[in-house]
Amino acid sequence: MSIQEQPEICGFLLVDKPNGMTSSDCVQEIRTIVGRKIRVGHAGTLDAFATGLLVLGIGRAATKHLSSIMILDKTYRARAKLGQLTDTFDMTGRVMIDESPEITSLQLEKAIEALGRGYKQTPPVYSALKYQGKSLSRLARRETIAQEALAAIAEEKSRDIKIYSCKLLELQMPFFTVEARVSHGTYIRSLMNDIAQKCGTNATTHELRRLTIGPFSIHQATSLRELNSTDSIKDHLITLTAMYTSLNSYTLPL
């Protein structure tokens, strides 16, 4: 029986996204295995350089409910270089500033504390946010709008974010590592730079890993390499019933 003749696979996959692949690349990998006629989508983009938990929905019934997962809080571990600023706020961008500041752990801890339980965050220009139907990132890369104008648009799209927890894990100059649990819509690249700016400098994110999405953990995820057949996908599939049991019993952090 061909893939196209099989009954539609339906459910959710918890995937550990590798470095160098976009979230859409992961969707395409799974779609190639289950068949082009079966819908596949994801519940929240991870940048190509980032790794970690990505929730995929397979089948019409699952993909139509991905938005319920997308709005959940998330936990990230990020490593950033102090004194460096790129146009993307991450290591894939063009370096605009590269200094050697002297920053202490105490300064970083106080900066994190100063952010409190949340603040109004300006997203990076290089982001998936839309302007006139096109992403800011696409407009920036094609240089169809001046950088100053794009920065003003990003400023207009500032939004209130919540910080449920944020802890400095390590400082080995010029790099510092943070683990943060935040609300949906938070840009970690911006968060790391915002922390640094409270210390009088900048920061560019070099490593980013998503650890949790709501009740789901990276420890439950499967590497994309292991999901190489229809049977392996079925073995790791979370049913709609199991997914919504988890979501209905989940309580947002205080």
C-alpha cells in the first residue's frame, strides 16, 4: 500500500530541531515521509541557528489546533556575547559593534532583576513580524525599505512580554548564559541585548535552545534523524486526546 493510500496520520510530534534547519525545513522533512497530501505544520518558529523543542502537527485535525500550543509559555537557554551587536541580534548577522566591556556577574544579575516580571519589548527588525503582508526580515534582507524606517516599524510593534523566571547560569567573558521562561511572543535575541543594555553595552546571541513549551519538555522530544519512516513517526505520535489532556491540566506559571 502506498503512503497516499494509507489512512491519514493524525497527531503531534515533539521534535528536537537541529542547528542549521529552519522550522519549515523540519515540516518539509516530515511531509516528505508521510506524504504530500497530509497536512503538516509547526507551533512556533525557531530560528535556523537555534535548536530545541518544536511541536509539529500532522493531519488536518491536528494542524487546525496548533495555535492552542503556539500561545503557551516557553523556556529557553541562551548564550550571548557581550559588547557585540549585529543587525539581526544573533551571530548570523552583520557585525556593527564589537567592543570588550568589563561586566560582572553582579551587574548582569541586577540587570535581569531590573527587567522585573515583564516589560514592553521591541522586536528585532530581522523577525517574522509582518508589515504590509511581508515579514520584516524579508524586507530588511531585500533592502526595499530603509533600515531607519524598519526600525520605526519594529518600534511600533513593541509588545508587553512576561518573564516568569530568568536566571544567569554562567559568565565567562565575553559570553554569558541565561535560562529564561517567558510568555509567547518574546524574542530572546532582544531579551539578551536588553539585559546587556542595562549594563551599558550590547549583546549578540550565539546559541539558543528551546527547552519547554507549556507542559512539554525537550526531554520528551525525538531527534529528526530518528523520524525517518512512517512507522517511526507513528511510534512517537501524540494523539489529539492525549495532547488536550495535557493542555487542559496545565497551569500557567505564576
